[in-house]
Amino acid sequence: MCDVLAVMRSLAREGMATMAGTRKMFIAREVAGRVAATDVGGVRHTQDRRPVREPSQGRLPATRQG
């Protein structure tokens, strides 16, 4: 029984480490994308991310123009 618990703990640690690594990779990609989107003049261009309409909503909220 102790061996089974040890294996389960090991697998849990491995899974948590994998999830943490995946999160770090996601953050690194986000930062790299933002840096790449910044041009020499310092004007930052971002992608147009419009909200997704859910079935309960009638109209989409107005987006900011900037």
C-alpha cells in the first residue's frame, strides 16, 4: 500500500511541475508577442479581441477605440 501512495505522490508532483512549466511557456509567449507588437516609435499595436457573445446576451458591448 505504501508503494502505491508513493507512486501516486510522484505522479502528482510530476503533473504539477508540468502544469507550472506550461503556464510559464504561455506567459513567455504572451510577453514575446507584446514585445514583437511594439514598434520602434513605442506605439503598441494589439490584436483586436472582441468579446464573445453568449446566448443570454442580446448585443455586444461597444469596444474602445484607441
